[in-house]
Amino acid sequence: MIFSDFLRRPTALAVAGLMLLASAVPILVSRSASAYTLLGDREIRLSSSEANAAGVTYRVNFEIASTSDIGGIVVTFCENTPIIGDTSCTVPTDFVVSNTFANGDAGDVDVSTWSAAASEEATTGTGNNTFTLTTATPATSLAAGNSVDFEITGVNNPSDTGTFYARIMTYGSNTNANGYTIADPEAVGAMIDAGGIALSTADLITIEAKVQERITFCVYTGATTAYDDTDCSAVTDPVVLGDANGVLDSINPSISKDAKYNITTNASTGATIRMKGDTLTSGSFTVDAIGDVSPGDGILEPSVTNSEQFGFCNYRDAGGGVAGLTPTAPYDHANCVTTTQGQGAGNDASTEFAFFLDGGASGSTAIDGTYGDVIASKTAGDWSTGVLVFLGNIDNTTEPGIYTSTLDFIATGRY
């Protein structure tokens, strides 16, 4: 019994000692732990995630978790951990935080008059990685759920792609915030709220596409045929001048509005439309070109009964395409669009037509210079439609025959 009691007594003492130690551990831990509250919703928005990008803006936004005044905010960036109080913090490679900032537009705390500083607070690496925002007059009347919003401008992103971290801490005074260190965030005064954030840099994706110089130009005929600009198909019926049988008469001048042209281009300084070709011709016989009754006179003329005349004017069709097409003198008479003359109709002296022969050389019957006459211009943009109004008149001495004229319309862009 005595031997048994001897064995039990040391055992009891040991158990009592362990119980005493176990009860002391929570007291020691409690005294060394920070009493901060975890921040509410929080983010740091980057204007660019490109690795090593310069001049990046970091928008810091978070919700306050405690009802307390705020006189300082500290944001520290680490490569390896966002844990508040973790004394291990490596500065992200080539990362530099500036001391320039701007007040956000979504916060309840106006920090526009606060002061900012940038410093290095890390156990490894070099470069400014801590941004401190303070005021001598703390923001008051704040409650849980209020938000803080500001931008740190001029940041240089880490040069490595991947994840890095930020720690956000709030303090009741500028003194407490300025006393922050990685080794002891509460060296001068306690934190109020704090929380971590994960961020990331990433490679950029380059997208390549080609835009070619483009011009699409169509000349087509047919008064009742709709034009399809999706494939630029053309109707090739000839333009017919004269009465219902296609016969010209010295008493009844005739015009046709059956010919049109469509054009679209992306030429930066636009496109030019030119025309070249012969006047109405039958073998060796011709109908005089209007404006060149006496070669070289260069006079724009109206339709005149019992007078040989062949020519045209053109205008933009208001219902057939967007603006951007401009008819060019002398083929742009103002009344071209409103001319009332029709096939076999009476004379319309209010509209003037032209067909200026090259150089006005005596005996010339064609606009046959290398590039022809300019009849219109087109700016870059969507489809535009032009209407060609042709005039055919004869006199009592015009030789019989089947007269034709083949005209070449040419569009060229200047890029």
C-alpha cells in the first residue's frame, strides 16, 4: 500500500502540471493575436494585367467591417502570401507601387485630401511594395458596410506572370498607419479592419486580322430591275433612246434614266469615277456631242429640238444608298435629278447635259483620253448609287442608221 501510494503521487502531480500548462496556452495566444475584424467585400481592380506593364492603375475598393473612425489605410503587395501578420513577404519581381492616387467615385469615404506615401516593407526583394494613405483628420461617422474607393496610379506590374497578393489594413489614426511594418503591423497602434486579396498578371493575347484596300463598283441598266449589292451582279440591257420602238425623232427629244452605278470603298481619300467612249455612231456617221457642237467650245447645253445632241448628266439617287457620292462638273447640272423629259416627250430646257470631247480637236467624236473625264467622286463608306441621265436628239439631216455608243466607266481609289 505504501509502495502503491508512492507511485500514484508523482503521477497525480504530473497530470496536475499538464492541466495547468494547458490552461495557460490560450491565455498566451490570446494576448499575442490581433483583434482586427475581417474586411467586407473587397477587390483591387487592375487597368492592365500585362506582366511588367508600366503606368497601371490599381483601383482599391472595400467595405468597412467595424464602426470606427479611419485615419489611415495601408496596402502591402507580396509575391508569396496575403496573410495579415505573416512576417514573410517577398516583393514581386520588378513591382513598384507609386505614391500617386485618385479618389474613387464609389466610396463613402472622401480621401481626395489625404496624403500618400510609397515604401518598401518586405523580408525579401527590392522595390516599393507598400502604399500608405493617411489623414490628420480621421473620417468619422462610419459604419459597417460603408465603402472606401480609391485608385493607386502609376504602378509597375510584376514582371512574372501568375498570382501575387495584397494585404489591406485600416487604422484609426495616421500615426498608427505610419507605424506599420511587416514584422509588426501594430507596432504603434492596433489595426481596425484587415483582409487579403489575390491578384494575377497574365500574358496578352494578340489577335490579328487583315483589312485590304477595297473598292466595289458596278454599272447596270434596267429601269425595273432591283440592284443587288451583295454580289454586284449587273443587268446588261442596253440603254434605249427614242420612242417605244427606240427611234429618235427631230420633233421629240428623248432621254433615258435606265442606267445607274453603285460604288463602295474604304479608300481613305475617296474614289474617282471617270468615263470614256464615243458619241452615238453608225458607221461613219455620228450624232454631235452636246457641248461640242463646235469642237472646243466647252459649253454645257440644254436639250434643243431639231438639233443633233448626245450627252448625259448624273446625280446621286437619294433612295439608293448613303451620302458620299458627289457628281462632278460639267456632268452635275442641278436640274439633272428633276428633269421631266422622257422617251418621246417634249423638250426640257431647264436641264443641261455635257459630253466634252478630248481637247476639242476638230473631227473628234469621243472622250478617248487615257483616263477619260471625271464624272463623280465618292468618299470612303457604304454603298452610294448614281443615276446616269442620257440625252439623244437629232435634226432633219441626221443620216439614217442604227447608232450606238459604248461607254467605259472607271472607278479608282486613292488610299
